[in-house]
Amino acid sequence: MSLEERRMAKISPVAIKYLIDARFESNGVIEKPDIIGAIFGQTEGLLGEDLEMRELQKSGKIGRIEVTSNYEDGKTVGEIEIPSAMDKTETTLIAAALETIERIGPSDTKITIEKIEDVRGSKRDYILERAKKLMERLGGSGNGISDMTNEIQSSSRISKIHSYGTENLPCGDISGDELIIVEGRADVINLMRNGVKNVIAMNGARLPETLKGLTREKPEVILFVDGDRGGNLIIKNVVESAKIDFISMAPEGKEVEELTGKEILQALRKKLPSEEYKENKRSRGVRRYDRERRDKTNTKDRKIKKITSEEKEKIKKEVDELIGTKGAIIFNKNLEIIKKVPVGRLGLIKLDDEPYVIAIDGTATPKVIENCERLGCQNLIATNFVFTDTKINLASI
């Protein structure tokens, strides 16, 4: 059995879409049960009941967590693989949560997400190769052979996927003047299946360095994203870091990988100049959520004043005393303490004075950031951050 066949045998039972690949390094001896226990224990309650790791595994939304480790030079290093049957937004949240784990057992540990792989591309490659072998056994004639040949020929167009750059980014024929950038391999496959070949995938939510260089070489670059909140975040990340001329977005609630040929062409025809996707001009689909959320906060039109190093030093003692308390301290613009509350009560309080800095013990989750926005906070200090789509200045303890 080939490596690909063994991999297929492993992933088919849980019908996964994505594979989270992480590396870890620990300053001590830790074993597989310690690592898995930390993943379940330290992410508990972090992302809410819907994304509770134990429940996700029970319901088959994530598969068996695989850990390989090696102890050398006083450190334990290795890899973690988590298969996911969830959509890409939920999968990336789970991946980001892993990076908040800073200690396993008695040892300081750092977990870094290497990549999130769309394994459906591997499945299709396996199916295509297997179909070719079966076709050879059937021979060149017989009832239904022409239909099967047409199907194989259709799949063969998808098999002509190339790799670009040191990151081996999946792509079609990108030799022309126009380049379409999508998120993952499955998006590339769907566009190529429907005759759009000048496409390349980022393999994630951020643009790889080699792809940034490619955008500068092309006269016209189109960023084509999903019609959900994840697509909105990709637009913000990519437009700020690369030359993007136009933006196309799938219909609201749909992913590029599931669009029909007609929907793909309609979305590409409706492309808009990237300048029109500035934060104060977004008005389509999922962007309404962002606008409504900003309208509810006191930070909507305020110019954020970032906390300086000198100011952080002035409140260092109070911030250090927060560690281990699960509490929050709110400072005004004179760095005077307005209020001390448990982190979980930030969403319940009202303030007469304007908060300049809020410091919390622990991880700044989306809910914590939303509560700080509601209070009109300009700077949020925390140990870690799971979510960074906010105007508030985020600073580490």
C-alpha cells in the first residue's frame, strides 16, 4: 500500500476537510498524554461551548489527535496533527487556540501552527489515480466506456495543478497578465474545473512572501474570497500587505470551492477596485456584521492613541499583580485606576470615566475584545490574543 493510500485509509473514517499541523518545543520532558491533556484542558472554555475540543471529538468534528515527540538536549520537540471536519473559519480558530498553550506539565512550552492543509485535494488526487488504474483494467471498449472516459478527462484537467515558489503553492497556468488569488487548494480545483486556470492559492489566511513578489509582477491581480466573515478578514490582511487591484467575493454564506461555474463568472464580473474595500466603505454581505458591530461601540470614529513604553512602565506593578487573579484593571487617560473587576464581568459594567487602558490576566478572546470595544477602551493588555480584528491597540503583558 502506497503512502497516499495509507493516508487515505487514515482520514476517510472521519471525513475530514483540513489537517492542522503544529510544532512544539518544551523546556523539559513531556509525553504524549501530557500534550493531549493540555490541548483539551487549556482550551476548555476558551472558544465557547460550540468549539469545546472534547465535544468536537465526541461528535466527530475533529479526529484523533496524533503526537510525535523526541527528547534531545534537555528539550522535547515534536509535531501535533489534528484532523478537522469543520469549516475553515472554525478550524482556524481551533488552530489559533493551540498557540495560547504556554505550559505543559512543569515545562514552558511553545506551540506554533506550521500550516493548515486542505486534505480534500489529496483525496481527489487519490481518486483520480485510482480511477485511471481501474480504467486500464476495463480496456478500451464496452458499454458506458465513453461516459467514463469523459469523466476521467474532466478530472484530468484538475490534475494539471502545478506548484509555485518555495511554499509549493497550488496553482494553474499563471503565466498570463491576470492573476486570481484564492485561499486554498480546493478553491483552485473548483475554478480550474470550471475553466478558470489563472489561479493560485495562498494556503492560508495570510499571503506568503513569494506570492507577494508575484503580485508586483502582474498587471492585474484579483483576490477572490469566500462570502463569509473569514473572507472579510482575508481581504483586510492581504490588501494591506500586497498589490491587489480588484476584490471578488462569493455570494454571502458560500465558499469559493462550492460555487458553480455560473456563480464563479458572476462573482468575477462583479469585481471591485480594492480601494472600495476600505473599512469605511464596505457594505456588502458579511461586511454588514462588521459595520453594525462598530456602530455599537464607542471606538467607532475615535482615533486610537497607542500606549507608550513609558506609560506601560508606569502601570507595570499593577499589571504584574494581575497574574493569576483572572481579573481586569481599568485605567483612565491619567493612568489612574477606575475599576477592578473579574474578566468575566467586563460585559456587565458601566463606566463614568473614559477607559484608556484595560489590562487583563489571561487570553483576550473575541468576547473580551468585544466588551472592551463597548466600553470605549483604546488599549488592551493581555497575556495572549486569540482574535485581532479590532481597532483597539493590543499589547502583551
